[in-house]
Amino acid sequence: MVGEMRDKHTAELAIKLANTGHLTFSTLHTNDAPAAVSRLYKMGVEPFLIAYAINLVVAQRLIREVCSECKEIDHDPDPVLLKSLGFSEEEISKTTFYTAQLGAACPKCNGNGYKGRRAVCETLYFTREIRNMIAESAEAIDEDSIRDQAIADGMLTLADSARVLVSMGVTTAEEMLRVTASH
């Protein structure tokens, strides 16, 4: 386990550990998984080393779970908000959306409307195509191209993962907006 990578020395140490066969975990603060590749590159780590020392990057956020005791069905969900969050017309019509009851006299959540948290994750697997994109990058890492390729390979973005939790009734659209607004 390598602590947070904030500088070139720490990042190179983690890369060397991984290249010598050690299962290596570390943290790196970025907005999403593809940005981790770019951040390592900006720290001065060679693209070839990034491409072949890393197997996957997981970006995560914590999202609050709506209280199961006092949540209420949202009978009039905001279609503009839901569309901006990536829900299709069909998903909006078929999904039961919930609202948090802030200030309710609920003994489970103490009137917060939310009880507990859950991780929302985005997992970037380093496929052959992504490794090649990174290794062949000349002057800069193209995060958008990496993201597009990863999505084509089946990656769920943070927003996609949060949308699944909203569709399951685990959280609210407003909470999804709060957690994924920077994307």
C-alpha cells in the first residue's frame, strides 16, 4: 500500500513496486478515473510506465441513501432535471423516483431524510486499446479519448452508477446531482 500520490517520487515508487510484481494500491485525487492517467503523466511519470504498470483505476464518491422508513414516492419528478442527469424518456416513465423527507419525525433517520451512505464507483480497466492510447501519447494524455474508449469497453461512469442507484430507489435524483455535478 502506497499512501496518496502527490508527487513524482511517490508515483514512481508505486510504479516500480507494480513493475516488480507487487500488488500495489494507492490513492490519487482526481475528478474521475481517466483523469488519474493524466495526473500521473503531469507528475512526470512516463506514459509507457503508466500504460503497463496499472491494471485498473477506480474513482469513487459517497452518495447518501434515502431513508427506507420515511422516503416517499415522487409523483411529479422534474423531467428536465432527470434528462440532464442522463435518464431517457423511457427510463423516466418506467422508474419510481423517491424524495427524502427532510424534517420528518422519523426515528430511523432523525428527520434527515437520508440514512447511510454507499459508494458510487467508476472503474477504468486498462484494456489493450487503452494501454496503446496511453503508451502512444506524445505530448499529453487525451482524457476524453480514454473515457470514450472505456465507455465503449463497458465502463460505467460515476453518473451512470449513480443513475442505477436512483433507479433502484436507493437514493434520490437530487442526491445524484449533488454527488455527480462536477462531471
